[in-house]
Amino acid sequence: MASANITKYICTECGSITTTKTGKCSSCGSWGTLEVLNESPKPKSNQPSVKIISASDVKAPKRISTCITELDRVLGGGLVPGGVVLIGGQPGIGKSTLLLQAAGSVAKNYDIPVLYISGEESDAQVSLRASRINTMSEKLYLYSGSNLEEALSSLDSNSFAFFVLDSVQAMSADSNSGWPGTVTQVRAVAQRVIDCARDKNIPAVLIGHITKDGKIAGPMMLEHMVDTVLNFYGEGYSSYRMLRAVKNRYGSTDELGIFEMNEDGLTPVKDKSGLYWNRDDVSVPGVAMTIALEGNTPLAAEIQTLSARTIFPYPRRTSRGIELNRFQLLTAVIDRRCNISTGNHDLYINVAGGLTLSDPSADLPSCAAIASSLRNISLQSGTCWLGEVGLAGEIRPVTRIDLRLKEAARLGFHSAVVSSRERIKFDGIKIISVSHIDDALSDILSKR
Ligand code: TYD
Ligand code: MG
């Protein structure tokens, strides 16, 4: 006869439940990810009424601004009452700072209470940080500790604009045993916060740690449970931080928010497109400009290439900011289709400012930069290059060309080299239409 007390195991990777403890999860194939599942009895609902309503009778919820324009934009216009946002990022990237800034600013500017629950820092630490980033307000309420029930019970005493939970891995939900941060705890904490936000019809923001491979630590279903998942990231050496929505039930995932971390917190960067370009009007061989897209945001990017005679039997190819395979492929296209020998040169490619370009529109500027460096002839200044390059050397159209050209014109570029197959409506910039890499680089190729 089956016993009622069978031990169940949950996979920390995919969330599947099994009754057999094995080294490998039979569902997702991960090793060593099964742990004991502590199931708490489901609370009995005392209101078993079922209510359905017409969709047209549902009023659009009024969003709550976080007082941080970039954060509002990425969220799709602010926080939604009853909605839960999960923000993940590397340790020290600025998650706590960003949310404390939002909490403090709302409390200060609108004079509405906001609750900041910290399972990681003491009241003194949080309050010190709030005064350091200039968002101290008497309406900003702090709770520090890891007891979730205790923290959420303080929401009954006041009508809060929203609450922040820092972090989902540092709290434990009362009804569950186990250390904070285990899969069962993380899932229970998230579920309790979601229920509480829906119940009280106020927004909640969960801060989440990420694992070595950049995923939010905890069960994968955590991201399915919440309404919005934001990713906060940036290069270690740079003071710039990017915010992108990975999932958004209440808005688009195309918006990009950029912040600069200063000694007094995070400041939104207004002129994003010029961020990775220092606007020096010096033409150097091997440098080509392009307008890349990060979501919906156009960014001017400077692609730099250096060629040097090789001393190795196999020439070196080194790339930063552009995928190495792509770079090698484009080098082969230049070699074959433009008849520029690359075999006896080491080639280095770099996108200035640490930007990574995965968009195929970077192909044409990369080819232009490679050819310019190998021939030691600079490209015409004030020109940007936008096109995908095929193996036959053909230039293909790119996405959202009008948006890119408009931004190029605004930044002061006078001409743009684009595919002849583009359908362009914008006429504020001189268009140089090319169909093959040969035509595109005719200036360089004609000067032998
Ligand atoms: P924090 O918000 O604690 O990061 P997270 O919560 O993502 O782990 O940010 C910590 C880093 O930010 C820390 O290394 C110092 C830096 N920082 C500043 O540069 N200026 C500031 O005003 C603050 C508050 C932090
Ligand atoms: Mg933190």
C-alpha cells in the first residue's frame, strides 16, 4: 500500500517533481539538482465563490510611476497594481541601489508610504544608503530580517504605494522549512509575495540573484510566476548599467534603459546613442561607424580594426564585441570578393566602449573597417555603414532602417552606405545605395 509520507524530490533546474532520488534529473538531464521537496499543506480558501466578468468591463489599471524615467520606460510606463516584477543581475551591479532609489523617490515625491524589505542588509545600512543617494524620506519604511510573514504583515498597517523585497533568495516563507535560497523556499517566497500583491492590489518588486551562467537563481518557474522579469547588467569596468525587460506582461521588451553609477547612486543617461562614440572627427584607417540597435534604442558604434604583418604560420584573428566566427567569415568575404589578400596579416577587431554587436547590420561596417585597415586608407568621415553581408558579397537590408538613419542624421552624419534593396522613407541624410561589397568599398579599392 502506498504511504502518505513518500519523500518527494524537486529539480532545482526545471522544477519537475519525482519520488526517486537520482543523480540526474530525468526531465531536464541536469546532474545533482534534486533536493527534498517540503510541501506545506495548501491553505483552505474560505470564499469558494466563482466570478466571471466581461473583458470590456475590466478597467485598465492606473500605473504607478517609480520616479525614475528609465525604469518606468522599461516597465512599459510604470508599475502595475497587483503586478510583480523580478529584477536579476550580478552581485554589486546596483539592484538594491536602483530599487531603494525608486522606493525613496516615490515616498519623497508623492508622500505615499513605500516598504523596503531587506533580507540582506540591516536597517542602518539601508538607511545610510538612502541618505547617501538622496532619497531619504519619512514615508520610506524599512524592514530588515528574513521572516517573510512578519515583513508582509507590516503592509496591513498602512496603504503602501508598493513594496520591494531584497532579495527573494534571502527570505524564508514561514510555512516552509529549509534554509533561505533553496528552491522550495524561493518558490514559496515568490508565491506568497505574488498572492500578497494581488490581494492588496499593490505592485511588488522582487530582487533576484543570478547564477554563474546568468540565470536567476532558484527554480526556472520563478520567471513564469511573475509578470515582469528585468535584467540589470553592465561591464565590470564601466560605470554604465543597462536595464532590459526579458519578459513583460504589461509592456514591450524592446526598451533599453541606461544608467550611470556615480557616488550618489544611478543617474539615467539621456543621450544614449552617443554613449559609445567620442565624436572625434579624425579619420583613421580601420575605423568605421554604424548605428546599432539595442531593442528599440539606436546606438552609434565605432568599429575599429587593426592589421599587422604576421610572424606566425597561421595569421591571428582576435575580436572583441563581434563574434569571432562572424569576423573570420567577413575576412574571407573581403579576401575572395574584393580581392584583398588577408593571409599574411594578423587582424584585430574591436567595438569601442565595450559594446557587443550581435546585430547583422554590423557586417558592412566591419568589412569596411577591415578593408580600410588592410589598405591603410581611411574611410570618409561623417559616413555610417548599415548592412548585412552575405557570402557572395551581396549587401542585404537591415531592420528599422528609418529609425537608424534618423538617429544618424541627428548625430551629425552626412551620409549612409546602405543596401540597394532598402525601402527608405527618411530623406534627411545622403543615401549611398550599394548592392555588392565591391561597390561599397569602391573608394578604397580604386586607390591601389
Ligand atoms: P548594490 O546596489 O548593493 O548592488 P546589488 O544589490 O546589485 O548587489 O550596489 C553596490 C555597488 O554600487 C557597490 O559596489 C558600490 C556601488 N555604488 C556606487 O558606486 N554609488 C552609490 O551611490 C551606491 C549606493 C553604490
Ligand atoms: Mg543588493
